[in-house]
Amino acid sequence: MIDAVVHDAAELVVAPGESYADGAVAIEDGRVARVGSTDAVTREYPPENAVERVDATGRAVIPGLVDAHTHALFAGDRSDEFAAKLRGKTYQELLAAGGGILRTVEAVREASDERLLGNLLGQLDTMLAHGTTTVEVKSGYGLDAETELRMLEVIDTANARHPVDVVATFMGAHAVPTGRDAEAYTAEVIDDQLPAVAAQGVAEFCDVFCEDGVFSVDQSRRILEAGREYGLTPKIHAEELSHLGGAQLGAEVGAASADHLLQATAADASALAAAGVTPVFLPGTAFSLGTAYADAEPFTAAGATIAIASDFNPNCHSSSMGMTLALACVGMGLSPRDALDAATRGGALALDRADGVGTLTPGAPADLVVLDAPTHVHIPYSFGVNRVGTVLKGGTVVHDTERLASGGVR
């Protein structure tokens, strides 16, 4: 018996530039064995020989979505800050008053590990139901070695327990703790937090918020270079609220990705593309802040493969990649297919996944989504509506709306 055959798809999206009408996917040993027309695939891999047989007649099949930038592990509630922003408060004003990141830091420090794990597993359930099969989750709501380590341990536990692949990023340099000096705290991240994180061995990336009033370019460079010495690949929050030089720094240190880029320039785009750094755009952030959206055109013109991600966090409170695609189309001007490619293969590149993640090419992990819609265009077209019907992870059905309704698989 083979793992699964998904057949008769009205549209099968395989990878950027590759798709089929009336397509099928055969899955063996958790990976894609064959893609192509239903006739060709099912002659070689008869559906009756599969553990899972998914009839996708009239529906589109796409790779599992890759959400390459989230802060999904948190505690507390900041919905009142959303209302305050609507009354004219800026994010910087809320942060100066003890809100924003620092407010969530207090809630996370007070929460038990069990509470944090329950929160994250619940968020992962929602992400999976919306088609996300791989997600990056950052620490950064601890801002001390003990709590940052607790967060990374919870992320590691969630990865082991949940079908969604969870990629851990250490971000002790998310903000400067209350009453602390940025330079002294930079030294703490480098001298205390990074060695402890490296000893624990669960984080893959090191990220920093390079922003005016948070971490300077020099401080960010020192943190990322120290992280690399401890085996953590650099990532960087760059050019979100001001143009400080974070994108150029990302190119300099060879980061896996530079994220946000709302204030980035054409020169930044060229530098990132030349360095092979994936630009990650977060249209949900622009939406939640009420600011102009990032311009992807200079980056694609420079030859970069772009990614889009949700930036799910208490300040951008949506984990739906479907909504992210809609905002990327309407706010950034991406075509539906370009947005989907950015949310699949682009996201995988931002996470240094080179084994076909974000595609359905032969040999790739068999992570795929069957939509309750005939084409991928219905994802952004039906903004605010979840078009995900069935999700397979490694060739196993892990979410199905029909089975869920009858009490079956979640």
C-alpha cells in the first residue's frame, strides 16, 4: 500500500510556473512520488492501492502553506490596543506607555509552561485548519535568559506534538526591557542568552529588531554575528518603521531573510537579491498599523524570490495565511499566483528549506491542501473565508472539514 493518491484535481499547483488541470499526486513514504495528469498518475499508482484516497474533483490542490514569520507564542490580551490605535494612538506611543511588546513580556513571564504550550497548540490548530503546514515561531517575549529558554522549550514541545512543522527562532533582541539600556542589554543577549540557547540546541535562527529606538545597526550586527558563531542562522526585522540600514545589514551578514521592508529602497532590494537573502513581506502588519504596504516590485525586478507571511502576534492578530494572500494581492498588487508562490516556495526559502518544502515536486514532503474551490484564485478572492477543505501532512490526512463535522480527524 502507498500512502495516498489525490486525484482528479480541477487545478494542481505543483511549484512556481508548474501546474496541471485534471491533476493528481501520488504519495509514498511521506513524500511526493509522482505528479501529473490524473490518467498518468493513477495508471502507475492506482488509488485502490493507497491508504488515503482523496477525490479532488472540482477542487484545487496546492502545496501546504509556509508561514515564515510569526510571534505565535504569547500570553495575555491586547485587543484594547487595537481599539486605541483606531483612536489615533501610534505603536510607538503604546510601547512608550508600557504596552506593546513589553506588555506581552509581562504576561509571558507570568504564564506557566503548560499555559504557554496550550496557547501555542491552539494557535497551531487554527493555522492547520487554514492550510499552514510549516510555520516559524519566534521567542522574544521573555527578554531574559530564563524566559527565552522556556519559550524555546515550549516551541520545541509543540513541534513534537503537533502535525504542523514548527521552526524555532531565538529573538531575545525583540525589544529593550523596561529600565534597561540598549547597549547593556545587547551585551546580555550576546554574553548570557545566546550561550544558553546554543547549549539547549533547539533554535535554528537568530533574529533582531533593527529599528530606531530599539537596536541600532551596530548592535544588531554584533548580535547576529554572535548568533552565527553559536550556529544560529541570521534573520532580521528590517526597515519596518524607519529606514535605518537593516536591509543592508541583512545582506552583509548573509541572513536567511530580511522581513517587513516597509521603508526599504531599490538599493536595499538589489543588495538583498545579490546576497541571496529572501525578502519577507508582512501585509497583515501594514493592515493592522494602517500604513502603506511594502512594494515588492523592486525586489522581484532585482531577481529576488519573495515570501509573504502572517506576522501573527498580539499586534497583528491573524494567523490566516489566506487573509495574508488577500492583503498581498489587494494591498501590494501581487497576482494571486505570485502571492501563492510567495506563501509556499518563497516561505520555504526564507526558512532555508531546500528539500522541496513549499512545492509538490517529486521527492518533496507530501504536505498539501485541497481547497473547497476550483482554483487557487479563490483563496484571495474569498477574503475572510477559509477555503481549506482537506490538509495532508507527510501524506496523512490531518485536517478534513467533512470528517471533522462527523467527529473524525481534526
